[in-house]
Amino acid sequence: MRHPGISTGRRWLGALAAVSLSACSSSAPPGGTAAAKPRVALVMKSLANEFFVTMAAGAEAHQKAHPADYDLVVNGIKNESDLAQQVELVEQMIASRVDALVIAPADSKALVPVLKRAQQAGVTVVNIDNKLDADTLTRAGLSVPFVGPDNREGARLVGAEVAKRLKAGDAVAILEGIPTAFNAQQRRLGFEDAMRTAGAKVVGVQSGQWEQALANTVSSAMLREHPGLKAILASNDSMALGAAAAVREAGKTGQVLIAGFDNISAIRELVRDGRVLATADQHADQLAVFGIEYALQILRDKKTPSDRSTPVDLITTETLSGKPARSGS
């Protein structure tokens, strides 16, 4: 059977090339105060992940629809854990004197020092997707507004959907993201909330680092260690794809429930046919747009910003068939 992510992965490479080209071809003059309109930089996590390619495409479409309002520079790192590269990208944006920086940080703590340098250089910073750590921000004397979904509630919704098919005492496992990332922590807590309510037993929590290949390896080991495992709850869809492949390879399709988070296109076929039971849609195509619009508002109004909540919706085979989704925001 062809792996479900292969053809999609090729499309991502094409999209990545387009993103890189658009980022490099911006004709806006450098220098925030000298420009006739603000320059906004979008710095994301791994552009090998369809979620962030979709995020970039949504941001670019928004800028093309509002060309007189701002110029956009799009950047992303090669993999989810390349903190040094993301710090370097932020440094480059500071040096190029962008007016605003909208960032999905790869780590909730490690990016704080460079973001402080950005603010000190006069750059308006807006945090999206993965919330920066509150204590680390406080120690740095930094205030950065977060624009994004309630990840814990989104994961709780997904977990509750899985729990409908579990009995008290059933063994489940959680594939978490990078443990130092706030959204990974919140999704794990949301899954645990749902399993606690259902009386299911979480027998293992291991990190797949948000990556499909590693999640496949980790899931295979979990299936061997816990032969009675009833469900694997993955904190993003890339890891859910890896878990689904591991379940198939173990000959347990239909016996082990799988859930994800993000609603990327590669997961929808698996949701439709039941190989993945549920995922959560945090609207990747609009998430950066929400951050960009807020950054422009801050630049315009000069007011102290506060956090803003964005939607997160439960996705199942029924919702993909046109029935209404349940929102967690």
C-alpha cells in the first residue's frame, strides 16, 4: 500500500519552493520607518510540515488581497527542532528592519531572548501557534501577545471523541510533540483530561518530536510493549500518519484507534475511511492571518496588546461529510 504522505509530501516541496521564492522576491524597501507601508515578517516552524505550508499560503493570499496595506516576508525552518536556525531567521528580520514579526516559535522558552532583542530594536512582535512561556517572558521583562487557539480544549474534544469507543480501564498512549513547546504540553493535558473523564488508562507518553518518521518508530515500540493498546492519541497529524502506518504494519488496523491534531489534507482521507478517528482544525490557512492583522492593528493604534483566542474545531468523518463541527473556542 502506498504511504499516505508520499504524494502529499511532493506537493509540499513545490509549495515550499513557492514560499521561498515569494520571501526572497519582496520589492519593499528595507527600513521600517522609511517604508511607505509596514513590512511584516512571518517566521514559522518546519516547512516540511504541511500545516506550516498551508499557514504560509494563507498569509501570502491575504497580502495579495491587501497589497496597499503591508509587505510580507515569509520564512520557515527545515525541521521542528532547529532552534538555532529560527533564532538566526529572527536576527535577520531585525537586521532588515521589519516593522512587525509574527512568529510560531519552535520552543516556548528558547526564542524569548531574541524576541526581546527584536522588541528593543522597535519591532512589534506577535506570537502565534505555540505560546511563549509566561514565566520566561516575565523574567525577561517582555510582553508579547498570543494569537491562537486553546490547544488543551482542542485536544480534549478529540480525546472525548475517541473515549466514546473506549471502556473504563482501556490502555491508551499519547504521542506528544516537543516537550518544551507550550502547545505540546497543552495537547497532552487535553488528551489526559479526556482519558481521565472516560476512565481510560494512559500507559505511555512519548515524544515523536512532531515528526512522522519518529512517530512511526515510537508507535511501533508502543504497540510491542503494550499488546492490548486500544488507542494512540497523536499531538499533530504528522505523528498521526506515522502512528497509522505503525498500526497497519502491526496488522492492527481497526483494533487500535488513532487521533491527531491539525486537520492537514494528508489526514483527511484517513479520517474519512476510519483509519484515524478524529483530528482538530485550528485553521492553518487563517492562523498567520489572524496574527498579521493584529500586528497591523497594533502598529496603527499604538495600544497595549492583549492575547486573542482563535477557533479550534473537532473534525470527524461526519464533519467531513458536511455535518457541523463542534467548536472548542
